[in-house]
Amino acid sequence: MTYLPFEKIFDLKKNKNKILIVLTAVVSLLFYAPSWADDATPAASMSVPTATQDQAPSVSTMPTNYEMVQAPTAYVLANGGYDLVTEVYENGGLYLRGNVGFKNFFMFGFSANGTNMIGQGTIQIQTPKLFFKFKILDQSMAPFALAVAWDDRGYGTFTDNRFEPGTQKGFYTVISHEYPELGYLQTHLGFNLVEFDNFDASQDLGVFGGISFAVTKPLVFNLEADKVFSSQWAFNANFLFNVDTPLRVGLDLVDINNPGLFSRIVRIQYTGFF
């Protein structure tokens, strides 16, 4: 593992085309606020449930719902919403993420990651990474919600532009559909491209899908198949429990189908609104 000097954290020369594309998309979409962004249905608004609400919220109204375990959904944080996610993984690893929602159709975030942060061994801090996500369609106006995103965040060691074991998603598109007649139930399906340079279909092209459901409002479950059709496909699951309105804790079970890689990751999430 090599350390990255501070001046190379954002290599503008190498990544200038990607950065320009992302910035152009951000500026364009921020000034284009679709009508459904302000008149969103519960599936799109993702508002935080309160004790005064008479109608039980759907799974998508819970702020954790922009992702399942390691695969994303088509939902975003509500306008002005934010969260801070802390995950503790093997080898004393610590993975921190922050996300902010805007106009109910855009969210962005950052991450910080380090190995051997807890316990023994030399602490290794990885390069900070960024995330941008746009919800193009909402289920209030279409049969499903649709989002596209760039997510360069991952956890573990960073070698050859890839995080291991928590590989970043890269570019992805995903659709989600909610079944209000069945209670707290959603399905998700998408694909992603991890790396454009030196593309290797066996590692860089992935398909993911899964379901989100809740047995009660405070307790949410996710089941997913990730990296399908790649050489590293994984079956993952987790649960998230609402301890208090802004605080959620959970446990991720990753690589359940791979005994040699199976791991348990503790997740703590704090949510709120500006």
C-alpha cells in the first residue's frame, strides 16, 4: 500500500474531462428544477417520519433509502436533508461518508477512509472521494424512479484505482419501484461501470438488484445481489434500526455467498435537515 501525497488528492490534469462533465451536469440540473421536485409524492420526498404523521411512511420516506447495503437505489435525500454515515469494517477500518440532498432530485457527498484506525498496525489514510447523484424520473410521474450517478467512494485499501474489499460503484444507473399496496416494499435494479480506463469487463462491469422492506417503521431490511456477472459477485444483506429520530444503527453482512470473504460491518447513521 502506498500513501498518496496531499497535492495528488485531486489530480486535475489527469481527471479534467471527468470533472468538467460532472460540473456541467451539476450546474445544468441545479437550475432545472422539475415540477415533481416540489410536488413530490411520499416515495419521492423521503421526508423524515414524525410522531404527528397519521399515515405510516413508506420505506422510501426513510433517509437510509438512497442505498441498500453496498448497491444504490434510485432515491435521494430530501431537499435540505443530510446524513453522516460511519462504518467500521475488518482490519480496524473506518469509513466515513457525508451526503446532502437538494431539490428532491439531486444529492452529493464525500468520503474519508482509513485502515488500521482501530487496533494495531500502521494507519493508512486513503484519498478522499466524491459522489453525485441525479434522480431523473420519479414514480409519481412514471412507472418507476430512475437515477444516474457517479460514485468514486469505497473502503479498504486502494490499488490500481480500485478499493478492496469495498469497491466503488463508479458510473451507474438504477431504477426503483415501490409497491404501496404491499406495504413497505421496494425493488431495485441497475448496472455500473467501475473504471473506464483499462476497462476489464470481468471486474469493471456490474449488475445489481435487490429489495427493501420493513416489518415495522423503525426496522428496515435490505437484500441485494451485487456485482452480478462479474468475477466478484456478492450476496449482501443488512438491517437498520431507528434508535431515535436522527440516529440509526445497523449491521451489514457482506459476501454472504463467499465464506472466505464474508464480513460484518457496523453502521451508524445520523440524519437531519438544514
